[in-house]
Amino acid sequence: MQSLRLISFSKLSRLLSNTSSRYVHFNSHDIFSKDNSLKSVKCFKSLCPELNTDGKRQAAVLIPLCIVKDEISLLYTLRTNNLKRNSGQVSFPGGMRETDEQLQDTALRESCEELGISKTGNIGVIEPENLNISSEEVQYAFAVPIRHFCEPANCKHTYFRQQSNRLMMIPVYTNDYKRIWGMTAYMTWLVLKSIIPEKFNQKLSSSLYGRN
């Protein structure tokens, strides 16, 4: 294990000072209140597409919210280059499900291993200064303020052609450090649509995901 090297966004701070996103303010009490948490979880579930997982090995991730320099942020990890799956890519902490394990236990177990946090039933708000990341799985962790995603210039998209020859729209999020794309970007879109629907306005094609 090694002490967390949490990436600071000095350039990002300068960028935000010159954009409309500087006017976006989030109250931590409102975001983390029980009522908003329940509403966000309900919205998240309603947005998730139904997938057929029969006969397929499943995986689970934790989507960590943290507070960095008074900014409510999403915490990401950059996977090491020696992993068999998604090496060198940005991801949320998590991994493959073990036999007879509940998915929420998978997310919790893997996140505790990768981030070095205490294994409890309710993690609560992540405190980045207390992380002790696993150097075998994680190169470093970095946090992106949720208000960064409220600036349209930071929210882009690309297309992925599936085996059925159907084009799939995938969100891509730029920042000062490492672009966020693929399934991690899609989950980012889901959680932002769930917790700050009034201020996060990026839309994905309804024909591909079923909802805007």
C-alpha cells in the first residue's frame, strides 16, 4: 500500500474561474441529505438499462463522492498497466464478483482493497486524505468536482460500433489529467443525472439508452 497521491486541479481551477461553471454551487447538506440520497438512488435505478446477465460473470463498482478543498467531487482511480482487464484506464474502484457474493459486497470489498479504506457496511463520504491506495492495482487517484461536469465544454461524446453493427453513443469527459470515457463515463453520466439533474444538462441519444 502507498499513501494517496490525490491529483490537484490547479489548471482546472483557473479554467473554472473564466467559465460559467464558477457560478454553480452545491450545498453538501442538500447533496448528502437522506431525502436526496433516496431520491438519487431511485432515479439512478430508473435510468439504468436492463441487461441480460444470465451465464455471465458479473462485476461491481463503488461510485465515491468526496470533498476536496470544499468541492463535492467524484473520485476516480487510474488502473496500473499490469492488470489483465482495462489496464491503464480511468475507473471507479471495484472488480469481479466472487462466487455466492452479493454485488454490493463485491463493490465494498474491492474498493477497500484498492483504496485502503475501512470495510464497514456504510462507508459514508470518502475522505481522500485517509486513503492508502494499493500500488498493485492503482497508479493514483484523482478527484473531479461535480461542477466541472456542469460546463458543456467539458462534456463530449463518441460512438462505439457494437457487434450488431449498431452505433452506441458514449459520453467522454475531459479534464486536466486523464479523460474519462467508456463504461466509467456512462456511470458518471448516470450518477450526475441522479444527484444534480437540474444543473447537469448533457443528453444522450434516447434511441440508444432509452432516456434523455
